Amino acid sequence: MFGLRDSQTVLNSRWQQTHYKQQQSKDSVYFRDGIRRIDFILSYIDDKDGEKKQDRRKEFEANLQKVGLELETEDKSESEDGRTYFLKIHVPWEVLATYADVLKIKVPFKANDIPDKKDVPLSWLCTPYRLPEHVMQPEPDYFTATFDKSKTDFFLIEDKETFFPPSTRNRIVYYILSRCPYSKEDKDKKGIKRLLNNGTYAAAFPLHDCRYWTRSRDANCESERYSLYKYWARFSSFYKEQPLNLIRKYYGEKIGIYFAWLGFYTEMLSYAAVVGLLCFIYGVATFDENVWSKEICNDTIGGQIVMCPLCDKKCGYWKLSTTCSSSWQSYLFDNTATVFFAIFMGIWVTLFLEFWKRRQARLEYEWDLVDFEEEQQQLQLRPEYETKCTHRRLNRVTQEMEPYLPLTSKCARSVLSGATVLFWISLIIACIIGVIAYRLAVFAAFASIMKDSPTNKLDVVGTLITPQFATSVTASCINFVIIMILNFLYERVAIKITDMEVPKTHVEYENKLTVKMFLFQFVNYYSSCFYVAFFKGKFVGYPGDYAYMFGKWRNEECEPGGCLIELTTQLVIVMVGKQVWGNIQEALVPWLRNWWVSRSARNHPESLYSRWEQDHDLQTFSQLGLFYEYLEMVIQFGFITLFVASFPLAPLLALMNNILEVRVDAWKFTTQFRRPVAAKAHSIGAWDEILNMIAVFSVVTNAFIVSFTSDMIPRLVYKYAYHLGTESTMEGYINNSLSIFNISEIPVENRPEEGENPDWFYSSNITTCRYRDYRYPPGHEKQYTHTMQFWHILAAKLAFIIIMEHVVFVVKFFVAWLIPDVPSDVKARTKREHYLIQEYLHDYELEKLKIQLSQNGPNIEPCTCPATAATSVKLEVFSDCLS
């Protein structure tokens, strides 16, 4: 009888355990008691031979408890894979208050009493683009002040458990984890990062608050992840505004600033895209006015002009009319509107940067970053710096001993780092020279192969597939592959050498890495475009005296229509290729990895796939993840500003990419990545200076493109100075722009081989050929030297560069001076907040003094400063920013 009762009891106990497991929400973000919130998760696999790892974990967790953190472990038997332990961490109020004081976190003390501006006229037109108010403004607007643990009753604290949002809580936990020691013998061994690197822990991350596709069943859970996915991450919301306040609340200010900048950049791109599209439409609309292309395509003009061979031996004589199609294509981008668009983009980039400063200033106020200075971050040393720097010296500000890197060591590391960067940049230049050599070597082969190619008989593309086109496209593709390979390798090298330099703070680390990566990427991505824009066809020579690369390969010539169309081709292939490849990497790769990792969980739906296990199976958002997002956009910004004169549709392509980019990044953050640790930032950092540098440099590059790559200046000089008729027209321009050379004077080593010339060449008596230059004809006393028209055109090009640069720079500086960096209403609100803080603190201290005096009664003792509230538990505090 008793045996039956015992068996029944065991069965009931197992049923209760199973029932509890089934009833427990998969979205639980609380400890087993259902009260304490999980602020952070550490996971590990207990190896059989991992005694050292066990000792490290034991010491580390004991030190966390000394700090005041509360821990709870989920046994591996409860995990889906049966191997992983999960350590849940909760931060009680006492620890939160202590470290909020340490980190100078701002918290509300009074509701904002400044009325908002009146509604903008016709704001109803924007209604379709608006999101619900509870999504755009997830919390009320307050005046805030730096938290002080001794003045908790000064702040608007209704509930201590929800006073600090989860993003602030996980930021505090990570601050503790990154400074907590894990060795009794060596106190310098500390930080969760080192424990992750040596395999003591497998992962460390804060929890998402729910599954992204549905709300949490827990009424106390905010379900902000679901709101972000519903209103922000879906591509169907591409035309909607971004819920920046909710992004900031959930992910922190650093990620919020990135999406604010990306959204603003995309919005400003729309104006540039419209103007660029109008310039392209102008080219299409004035297509029939293209007199020089008509002359090239005319059988009696272009069809009768015999051109000199484009390469030695393998290239024959050819007729100008064969470039008819490329000439028409070139006109679409090389017309009068090109000059206007180049000037417009110089002004647009200034407006973009100036209006972003205003937008950033408004965000700084709204997100309580007005008084947030980098100096606060500068005081927070990197744990790696503290560990690797064994020397100590007195800090003159805090009067405490601090670690430092000796000057000799710092200089040696910087020299080695600089030498490494120069080596890799030299490697890029060597690769570019290799691609140029490929272009020169393969052009002759293409010319020989394609002479009798079947593609010539195709109706639509036959005239487009020329040796020049084939060489340009294949070289661009090879260059793109080289770019991606070098980029992949250098990323790892840049991180290694930046680690070797041992930067003092996180800000310094990011700035050093940013400079290294951008210098490399600048040369890597833009060098091929610079070659086509400013070097190809500029150092060719002339028949009988051609210039050679390394004395072996003859330098490339531009087509009679100019090199602009080839620059356009190069720009489109590299820019579009990078964007497509980037989106594949950003979206497809994380999705495939997550699908593969979570496949076993999908096969066992009966098991409890808990919130921490779901997040554990997601991809880690690395500390440099945001850096790569900025880098991708800044490289794109360079493409649409530095070379935009050659391709007015570049802003439109960038706009379409960025509309997708915003939603792809949002989708990644909400569905594919673990929740990142929240971090503060009041600006986009070093990227701001880089954007300003590109903006200034772009004025120069576009002026040179219009002058030396485009044929705009030679055409204008001909039209107004050298046209033979009474009216200024472009008739006769092609004949005027081509010089004459006597075929009999071409050296034997430059002449086409037998069989390379077309049949029509032998059927007529041809004694001269034409080439693209301004030189005196044979028989002239100055034969084959530059004509006066050449020098007039050169003077006009230089004059245009000077005039365009000065006009654009004057307008840029005037616009920058005209637009204040901080909006007037933000200045007023900031002053109001500072005034209220002083007033309220004064009243608060006065009230406390009155209470103290009333408690002391008539026997007033000498006044002493009020003591801070004693804590119930003595806690260790890990801080390197306390004086």
C-alpha cells in the first residue's frame, strides 16, 4: 500500500514538473520566482577536462555576487541541447543606483513644461508616412539630471524595478562584467571578454524582451521587440518614418544615432536623386541635338574617317563610325546638365552636413546627451589597456595612480602600425597597376579576336560589344574581385594592429580603427575610378611616338567620345556590385546561420525552447558591427560625391539601396542578432570629419572630371572660338578634334600585322589616319607638335577648375555660416533645463535643511553636511572613472 503511495507521489511530482515546464512562458525574462528580471545571460559548456575553466567561473561568479549581482543557473538538463548551462544575472536596486551614480546616467526629475511648436502647415500630407504616437513616443518627455544615489527622493521614482529601462540595466551589468576579476592569484586577469576568448564562457548577452513575431504573454513585459518588428523592420514599412525614440530606448543611443543618421542621409539623397534624374532626362530629351554623335554616325563623315590603330600589331585601321553607339551613350551623361549637377552636388553635400548637425543637436537634447562629453568616456579605460599596461603613474586630475603606456613603447607600436598600413596600401596600388597592365595586354587580344566575332552580327548588342567595352567590363570585374579579397584580409589585419597599439579608451580605439580602415578602403575602392578619370588617355603620345608602360605595353587611349562613359561603367560595376554583395552578406548569411543553428530546436517542438535559448541561437552582434555599417555607407557617400559628374543616376541607385538598407539593418537587429549591449554616443564620431573631408575633396574631383575626363570644355572652346561659320554651332567639331598622321611614317613595330586590317583598307588608297589630339598635320613646319587650340583648351580647363572650385566653396562656406548648428528652440530648452536643475536642487537642499533643523529642535548644534544614506549591504564597486 505504501509502495503504491510512493509511486503515486513520484508520478505526481514528475507531472507537476512537466506541467510547470509547459506552463512556463517561452518568453519569460524573469528568474524562477517570476519577480526578478533577467538583465544578462552567460552560457557555458562544462567540459570534462575543464578544471581551470571551472575555477575561473567559480571565482568570477563569486566576485559578481560580492558586487551585489544576483545569479541563478539553469542546469544543462533543462537546456534544449542537453549540454549548455545558462547563468541568469539580475541587478538589484542597490547596485543599479550605485553604478548609475558612477556612470553619471541622466534620469527624470520633472515633466517637461515647455510647449511643443505649433503644427506645421499641411502636416496632414505626411499622415501616410507617420507611425502611431505610442510607437514614436514610447515614454513621456521629462527634464533630466544626473543621478545621485544620495538624492533618490529628488527624482521621479515611481517603481524602482522599472525606473531604469532594460537598456540601461544591461549597460550597467556589462560595465561590471568587463571589470570583474576571475583569478585569486592575479587581479589583473579580469573581464568577460577574456573569459569569452579563452572559452570559459561561450556567450554573454542581454535578452530580447519577447519573440519578434508576437507579443509576450507576460503583461509586465514591454514587447518592444515586437513593436520594432511590426512598425520598423518589415519591408512593407519602407515609406514610413523610423521610430527613433523606441530604437534608442531598446538598443541604446549609439545604435539610435546610427539609424537617425542613415535615415537622414537617405532622406537627403532623395533630393539629389530627383535632380540627377532630371539631368539624365535632359540628356534623353536633347538626344537629337547631339551634332557630334550624328557626325560620327554619318556615313559621309564618320564613315569616311580612318582612325589610326589603337594597339601595336594586333589592331588594324578602323572607321570612326564604329564608335557610333558609345558616342550616343556618352552624351546621356556628358552634356550641359553635367556641369550644373556637379555644382549642385557640391552645394548639396554642404546642406546635408549642416542640416545633419542641426538634427544631431536636436537628438542630443531629446536623448539627454547635451552634457555628455567624450571626456566621460575618456575616463573609462578599456579593460585591455589596464591589463596590458603594467606601468603606473599619478593622474594630475584624479590624483590617483593609473596605468599608462611608456612613450618609447607607444612610438614603436605606432611606427609598426603605420608601416603595416602603408604596406597594405602599396599592395592595393600594385594590384591596380596589375589590372592596368591586364587592360593594356588584353586589349590587343580582344581587338584581334572580336574582329570576326559572331557577336558583331547581333542586331541589338553587336555594335555595343567592342574591344574597348570588353576590356573595360572584364577589368572592372577583376578589380571588384580583388577589392573584396583585399578588403576581407585587411579587416583582420587592421583589428590586429589596432589591438597591438593598445588604445586607452573605447573612443580612441574606434577612432584609430576608423582611420586605418577608411584609408585602406579609400584607396581600395576608388583607385580604379581615379585611374580611368584622371590617367587613362592622358599620357598616350601620338603615332610614331607612343608612350609605353614599363616599356612594354602601349598606354590606353580614350574613344573619340571621351573616357567619361568608361568611368561611368567602372563606377556602376564597383558601386552596384558592392551594394549587392553587402546586402547578401548582411541579410542572407545571418539568416542561413540561424536556420542551421536552430534546426534541432525545430525538430523538437515538445521541448521548452526558452527565451535565453532562443537568443543564444541567434548571431552575435560584434563590438565593431556598427563600425562596418558606417563604413559601408561612407564608402557609398564617396561614390556619389567624388565621381557624380560622370553618372548623375548614382544618387538614385544609392537611394534605392538605402531604402532597402534601412529595413535590412532593422530586420537584422530585431530578428537575426542577439540584443546588443546598450552604449551611449552623442554623435557619429570620427565619421563626421571623414564626411567633411570627402565633401571638400569632391568639389576638386568633379571639377577635374568635367574639365579633363568630359569633352565639355573642348566642345565649348570649339563652339565659341574655332567654329568656321557665322553662327556658333557644333558642326565640324569631330573633324576639328582629330589630328592627321601620315601612315607611311608609322614605325614598323607599331604597324598592324598582315591580315589584321579590314578588307576596305586594301580596296582604297588611304595615306593618312586620324587620332584624338590637337597637333599640326604632316607637312607643316611644326608638324606633330601641339596647336594653339590645344593650349587654349588647356587654359579653359584650368580656368573652369578655378572658377568652379571658388564658386562652390564660397557658396559652401556661406551656407555653413547661414545655417546655425543648433536650432533656436533646442538652445532655449537646454537653458530652461539647466535653470530648472539649479532651482530644483536648491529648493531640495533647502527643504532637507529645514527638516533637519526641525528634527534637532531648539538645541541647534553646529551645522554639518547631511550624511548620505547608508547602504544595507557593503558592495565592492568596479570603477575606473571615480575620483
